[in-house]
Amino acid sequence: MITNEPDTATTASPASLSPAAAAKVAELIAAEGDPALALRLGVRPGGCSGFQYEMYFDAEVGESDVISETDGVRLVLDPQSAQVLRGAVVDYKEQGLQGSGFAINNPNQQRGCGCGQSFC
């Protein structure tokens, strides 16, 4: 059957940063003193549920990496992680002394574990 509707699995946007997350990442990059840094987000096997997220600053961006930019802050994903993170949004929430942090809202996540660190 032929259809003119786009395939959302291939046309959904790559992962992105919310404005709050972009502001916090920009603050952290400024503290590092290296404006060439980008936030790298990846998915790796592990954790209770099969996969876990990893985030770190990276100055190396490969030709095959997927890049999105919000308010001048680059979010970089390797091609394999980009498939699992398509449409995800990294947010930052300030909720008092112990509740502040980054949260990944991933529409592809089927379930997470009780520890909050892994998913499938």
C-alpha cells in the first residue's frame, strides 16, 4: 500500500534541549572555560532495564554524529543513539537543593526501572 503520509520513525526530529537545559548547559560550559564543548548524549547497554543514558561534555564531533542546537548550545548524538533518542527532549528542572537536575523525556522509552537510571 502506498501512502503520502510521512513515516514518523524516520522524520521525527533528533533529540533536543529545552531552553532551561540549554541555559544550564551553557552555564556549565562557561565554567569549563572551553566554548568548543558540546553536550554529548548517548544510550549504552546496561542498567536494570537494558539501556542507560550517558551525558558528558565533548569537544570531538564526528562526521556521522547527529547535532541539534538550542540557544547556541550543541547537543551531539552518535548515529545509534540518535535512533533510540529520536524526538527526545533533555530538560533541566530546579526543585530545591536535592531535586535539581537533568531529565530526559524520551517518547521511545517503553518502561524504566525503579532506580530511574535505565530503560528499555
